[in-house]
Amino acid sequence: MVVLGVESSCDETAFSIVKDGVHVLSSVVASQVDVHAVFGGVVPEVAAREHLKVIAPLFQQAIQEAGIQLSDIDLISVTRGPGLIGALLVGVSFAKGLATSLNKPLIPVDHVHAHVHGALLGIENANMEEIFPALSLVVSGGHTNLYYMENATDFQLLATTIDDACGECFDKVGKLLGFGYPAGPIIEKTAQGGNDKAYEMPKMVQDKSRLQFSYSGLKTHMVYRLQKQKDYSEQELKDLCASFQSEALGLIQRKIKIALKKRTNVRSVIIAGGVAANQKFRSMLSELPVKTYFPKLKYCSDNAAMIAALGWHEYPKRKENEDFLNDHNWDAYSRYDFQKYFVQV
Ligand code: KG4
Ligand code: ZN
């Protein structure tokens, strides 16, 4: 089955053609990073207008690179939320128009959930029975969400952050250190060759029974440390970044271990989102007692291949409800609606 994925939730417009949920025939992304850089953050209306400019030619590019005809598309999958509403409306309207004109089914999917499927793209002979039930973690600039997944489309939120997201903490601490944005990769690079025990860091959410993340304490600790000592030698800076990184990622490692003890039927742990690019994180989690899946670097950040993949998994379930497939009477949603998925273990 050939699926077209459409993504426009934030500052990246993306299309992808994915065959049978894991084989990526094309994946094109138009980033607006430079447009927003002058403002110091994403400006929602500017983002929507940039999507509008590039959406049609980018779609043509995805079709061409995949070497398919429009008539080869069996299904369209689009990000419905969470995201910037104006930005989402561009992709959703395009997808609804295309689905109507091609007379193909359209599946709206959740962007954060789709990140998880980014980690499973390109796996040869992917057998979902061997991967699920799974724990999955979306760890990015906006999210630190740990899910229990009975199967590829069932997302039960076990834990989330009560304040900053993990990637956000990397970015804020990086800013304090005078690093550029996004600071996560710069902190990782600086930490290489550093001693991660050189500086004591506060251990966050120590209560073992609590499945929860929190990053504001670590950030505040770094604020005070940098006020106390302003200048660092090259080695000291490496040590400081390594110590910070070790706790920022160690918290996640500890909580995954706790969740694995509570959910003993879990067959794998799937890590996704921007922070999944961190190599230190990958090596820390390779010690877990179950198989771990990480995305290829190009699928850590926003893309439409992951949207197509989740749409493909959702299709059999949605197909049973013919009304839903033919009914385009649904809206996009912002990031504030996610609480409805919360399930406490
Ligand atoms: O998923 P993503 O591309 O986008 C959004 O969250 O919107 O994630 C970006 C986040 C940023 O906070 C960035 O600093 C972080 O992921 N990040 C990293 C690394 N690469 C990206 N954090 C730690 N280590 C990295 N290597
Ligand atoms: Zn994302």
C-alpha cells in the first residue's frame, strides 16, 4: 500500500511516500529555520504563510523523487495536531483537497505519536509482533512523553514532564552557556572528553514510585552554578556539559527502568524525537534488558515519513468505520489537548 504523508504542524513543511508502513520511497522537508531565526523563535503566522508558499511544489517533488504517479497513492495521512493551528490548517486543507480530488481515504494522525514510528522506518522484515507491546518515548524540545503501547496504534501516556521538556532544558542551559540554538547537539559535542562526575548535579524526581519527568530543578541548578563561577577552562566546560548531560538523560534512563519493572510484558523500547539523536543517550539505553529502537538521524526531527507510517497502521482500524473515512468534518488541534490521553500506571 502506497501512503502519502503530509506534515505542517510547526516550522517544517514535509511530504513523504511510504510503502507498507516502513519503506520510504521519498521524504522531502522544507525547513523555515532561517526565516524564524531573526525573531528568536517560531512566529505562528509567518510559519503558516511559509507553508502556503512551498506546499504545492514540495508535493510535486515528493511524487517525482518516489517515481510514482498520483494514481499510485492508496491513502493519505496528515498531521491533525498538536501544533500551531494556522500552520496545521495549511497541510490539513491541502490533504483534504487532494483526498477529495483523488477520491482516496484520508487519515488524520497525532504528530507526537507519529514520531514513534519514525524509529521503525526502514527496518527490514519489520515484525510488529516482535516489537509490541513496547514502551515508547518521544523526547524533544516540546515533549518528554513516555507511552505504553499494546500495539502500533495504542498510545497510553505513562509519564510526562511537569515543567520543561528534556530538549528545552538542553536549549535553555545552552543559552546560559552562550551556545547557539538548538543547543542540544552543541552540549553533546562539548561534553565529549568530559568527566560526567566532575560536577555534582541534583538528582531529579528521586521518588522511585513516581513515573514523571521534571527539568526545572536541573536548569535552576545550572543558573546558580554559572552565577557562582563565570569562567571555565576548556576542560572544565567539557566536564560541566558532560555532568549536566549525564543527569538530563539519566533521569529518562531511570524512569524507563521503573516502567519496565511495572510492565513486564514489554518486548522493546522505542526512542524518538530530536534528543534521540544524542549518541551518549543511545549508548546509555543500549544497556536496557530489552531491544531498543532509535530513528535514523534524518527521522529524529520532523518529517512526513513518520506521518505516513502511523496512517498506514491506523488504516485497518479506521476502515471499519466507513463514515469516518468519507467524513472530512474534523478540525486540527493545538498542543493543549494531549491530557486526554493520560493514563496513570
Ligand atoms: O523533535 P525536534 O527536532 O523538534 C522539536 O522539539 O520541535 O527536537 C529538537 C530538540 C531541541 O531541543 C534540541 O536541542 C534537541 O532536540 N536535540 C538534542 C540533540 N539534538 C537535538 N538534545 C541533546 N542532544 C542532541 N544531540
Ligand atoms: Zn515533532
